[in-house]
Amino acid sequence: MMKRHQQIIKSGEKLDLEEKLTMPDGSEKWFWINLQPIINEDSKITSILNMSHDMTEKKRTEESLIENKELLRAILESTGDGILVVNNKGQVTHTNSRFAELWKIPSSFIQARDDEKLIGFVLEQLDDPDAFLTKVKILYNSSEKDTDQLSFKDGRVFERHSYPLIRNDEIAGRVWNFRDITTNYKEDNPPQIQQSVKVS
């Protein structure tokens, strides 16, 4: 503490910090500490005002949130499917690396969280982008689960599953799961059948 007092005396500026301290019983607690210089009429520091606040519970909450985010990230990355989570405002909140890989999305789009660019990039790849958008809009505030298939201009076929994201008994968004089923689809649907399906 003396070093900090000397630092304040030298700089003349207040100091805010968070510090973990060991209590007499051996437990550890986090404190917010504020040190302010008291200056007299001659602009000299006469004393230093010490204020502190126990912020242990706040720190524990923050650490718990970080752990939950890390756990969620690990779960998202552990699946072989592409995952997209969108809130009820249509904003992308979570994706995994497999989603970007399947949709060939540049990392800059993911990092920028630019929803318009992301959706635009996705739509450009589909045979029927209008049907895709229509289904998305219908499901945004729906509590229903949904499964369908997406056909790409390059011949790929994805299976898409969508589930409502429920938080506090209210719909908070949607979880979209994408799986590349191109190989199985082509085995089950020879070219002539695929062509007849497209024509119909």
C-alpha cells in the first residue's frame, strides 16, 4: 500500500484498482480500492483518502459468466454440424467454426458481426434464397421445431434443423443446425430424379 501512496504523491492523481486480498481466516476476497489525494490551499498533498468496497460476489459472478461462455464455446465446437444462434431481433449471437466452414464464410464476416453481410453471403449460395428468407422470418418468433433441406448452386445439399431458444419461458431467438448431406442425397437421388424434382 505504501508504494501506491508514494505513486499518488508523485503523480497527484487518484488511483482505482481491483485487488484480491487474503483475510485473517485464510479466505480470499476481492476489493475495489480507491485512493485519492487530499490537496490543501498550497496545492500540496496533505493526506490520502482510502476507500474500499467488497466486490467478491461481483467477481464470482463475472468468473462464472466467463466459465459459462467457455463451456458454451467448447460445446459448439465439439459438434460436426454448423451452428448458428440468432436472437429475436435477427442478430447473430453465436456461431461455431464448422458453420463458417460449411458456408465458406470469411472470418472477417464472422468477427465483424455484420448480420446483413453474413445473410447476403449465405443467400448468394442458395438455389432458392427467397424460400430460405421466408422460412427464416416465419420461424423467428415461433416455438416450433423445423427440419428441411437446402439446395446450393454448386450442387451441395444441407439438412437444416431449427429450434426455438427459450429463456425465462420466453422465445429469445433460434438455434440453426446445418449438416452437409450431399453425398447421401446424391446416392439416394440419382441425377434423373434430382432433375425431375427441380422441374416439378
